[in-house]
Amino acid sequence: MQLTVWTYEGPPHMGAMRIAASMRDVHCVLHAPQGDTYADLLFTMIARNAKRPPVTYTTFQARDLGGNTAELVQQTLKNTVERFRPQALLVGEACTAELLQDQPGALAMGMGFDIPVIPLELPAYTRKENWGAAETFFTLVRGLLRGRPVPERERTPDRAPRANLLGPTALGFRCRDDITEVTKLLASAGVEVNVVAPAGASPADLLCIPEADFNVCLYPEIAHDTCAWLERMFKQPFTHTVPIGVGATVDFLREVGELASIDVGPAIAAAQTRLPWYSRSVDSTYLTAKRVFIFGDATHAIAAARVATEELGFDVVGLGSYSREFAREMRAAAEKYGIEALITDDYLEVEAKVLELAPELVLGTQMERHIAKRAGIPCAVISAPVHVQDFPARYAPQMGFEGANVLFDTWVHPLMMGLEEHLITMFREDSEFHDEAAPSHLGPAARRGGAESRAEATADDAPADASDDELTWETDAERELRKIPFFVRGKARRNTERYARERGLATITIETLYDAKAHFGR
């Protein structure tokens, strides 16, 4: 644990709060000082939840440390159960309270409540938020299902295969829309969703988990340990492919077909997404070999690297994650691209790597958005932690075929807009683009006829005036000029010639062209 301005993950009790805030009829009691009571801010102002999170704190103060803080824990537990009447009670402690060693979980177990009490062991000084969420979910599922028999799952012609969606939580990245998209995806293959957990589930729903034929591990950081335990104890296999991107979604459906013994060919054939169409188009050549740096949680970073290379033609020059529990998977993924994975939770180390690599696009978290903005690099957010703007009101999944469309828009548009901003900056001294210029649709060109405008455009692209003997364009410079888009090529020629005349240059070389670009770009 370290004190820092930014952090990728909070302490593990933050993960416990995420599980409680995701579910129904579950309440979390945390032994914590007054300064740790920030759950409302996170879940209502940032995640835009419609109700306060089901979290109660003991909120001890400095003066309480001279007395028996264990009594404060017991009184808080009693009041919480009487007031909220939950179906299950999670009991843990914040990092500061861990030093007191009051053991609130053990105290709750001895109070004789008539509901399941789940004590949480959350070592705040060695673990972090995602681990805390995964451990809380695993402990809750294991506590409710331990000792139950494996149910009969006999398949009949009139019963569709059933799956559980495990892993989506509050404060996750686009979990709400991913649930909807994956549910539609499974339905297209003839698979019913049995339980979604922890998001939206109650303890009674968790008791129904063993009835499904298999589990879908949507977010391994949260659900992998639980899925592995269910496979051992209840003979439920689980998926290992996260359906982010067209290729991964097809692989996911094929994996579902194997687990459920069904034909998913029609579901794959009916897929509707524009990303493959764009990847085959002429326009996509603009993106070919764009250098991209990717950082986030392991699930989204690994998936983003595959989409970037296989579906958009990017060149992954940097790949990393703050998810230390998945360092092995990250290193294996980075090895495919001939690079070394960056495993760190220090944003300053990430910033140094971005500046060193100087990519043309950054895909990351809220922190990488700030880093890229300062460096003047286009950026798109692909992973938590995120700010309020990444909890959109609109439908914006990351998974499934529709999610592939969202990825395309989110990643490609910063590059396209970056090109436009670059060109406007390059020609900011031009009469049309300078800061005081009127909007182009109100200017003189808009009032002239189309034929005149076309003639003007043709003149812009014409070679230099043959009667002007004082300037000569070298062949290499002419060739470089033609690489500039046609709609600003004429302006580039005029600005370059103006720059050359002002400096008494008779010959325009490639160096002159770029010097002019730098001059007018200031």
C-alpha cells in the first residue's frame, strides 16, 4: 500500500463494497473509521446508481480507541440487521480497522443471527480491490452452496441449455450493457440465462447457480475463482473466452456450442457488425500499422490487443496491466506481439513508458486518458478505473457483435479527429482556418456556385505557376506534397511557397516543406 494521487485499485474492502452494491438483499458491515465512509460518493455520483449502496460502517473515531471498539461493532451489527433485514450479511474491516484486530467477522458469527453471516478476510496491506471483490464473491457463493448436492441436469428435447453469467459488478466497465449483449448472444444460440451474479442477484438467486449446465466467466478478475470452484464441486464447466471483438465473440460462441452440445453456426452466420466491413475497406488502410499502447485490467487489455492487431491492423508496441494476479496471462499475451508486458500499479511508470514509446493511440483507463491528453496523443478508455463519463446513459457494450461496433467507433474516431486537428493546426494561419475566421459555411466560398468552387479546388491542386521562375520544387518534395490529402494540398503548396519566398529560397526541398509545416503549426 502506498499514498498516491491516483490509484488503479482501492483497498480490498472496496471490492467487498462493489459486490454488496451489485446485489439485492445483501448488506455489508465494515469496521472502519469515519474517514473511510465514501461509498455513497462512488456508487451514486460516479456509477450513477439510483439508490445508496447497502454498506454500513461502524465509523469509530479517535476518542473510541480508548474504549472497547468491539462493542461498537456488535451494536452496529445488531442495528443493521434490525433495520435492513438482509438475506445475507457480509462483515469485514477497512485497512485502518485491521490494525485494531477486533475481528468483526468472528463477532458477527457469535451473535446468533438467523441469516447467513459471511465473514470476510481482506488483507488490506497485501491485496487490492479486484482481489477483494473476487474473494468476497467466492466466499459468499461458497458459504451459501457448500454441502449442497449436485442437482440433476438431464437434458430433454423441450429444455434449452442454461448458463450463468458470472462476474459483472458495480463500478465495472460497461457491465450493465455487456450483460444485455451477452444474453442476446446466448439467446441467438438457443441458450437461456439462469442467473446473473453478482450484478442484480440475491442470495436466493445464488442458491440456483448449480441448476445451470455451465457458467460464463465474463470477467475473470472477479469470477474465475468462483467458476473454478463450481466446476470442482458441482461439475459445471465454464467458458474461458471473453467475447470482446468479432473474432473472440465467434470463438466464444463456438466454446458455448461445445459446452452445451448445440450447433451455433446459425448464430454466427446471423451476426451483424460493421467492424469487419471497415477492416476490408479502402479507408482502413489509414489505420494500418498505427502504433498503439494498451493498459488496463487484464481482461480488457488482452482482448484489446487481439482486436487491435487482428481486426484493425494496429501495431501493439506496449501492453500492460495493474492486475498482478493475472501477470502470467499478461506476459503470455505480450509475448505474442514480441514485447514485454508492463505489470505495475504506478501510473508514473506507465506515463514514462507512454512517453518513451510515443504511440499514435493509447487505449487505457481514466489515468491513461490524462497521460495521453498531456502528451497530445489520441486516447480511448477501455477499462476501469473510469470517471463518470464512462458510465454512459446510452447503450454501449464492449462485448458481443454490437460491442465490436462500439470498439470501432471508440478507437477509430480519436485517430480520425486527430488527423483533422493536426491539419487545422498545420494551416492555422490560412485565411479559412485562422482563429478569427468565420465559420466556413457562412464564408464567401459557400455563396459561390458549385462550378466555381470546383474550379478553385482544381486550381489549388495545380502545379506552381510556370511563369514564376523564382521557385523550383524538387521531385522528392513534389512527391511528398502529393501525400497530403487533396482537400488541403493546395493550401499546403501556397503556405510552403510563401515560407520559401519570405526566406529567399529558390528551391523547395522536403526539408523546406516540413519547416513550413512546423512554422505554420506554431
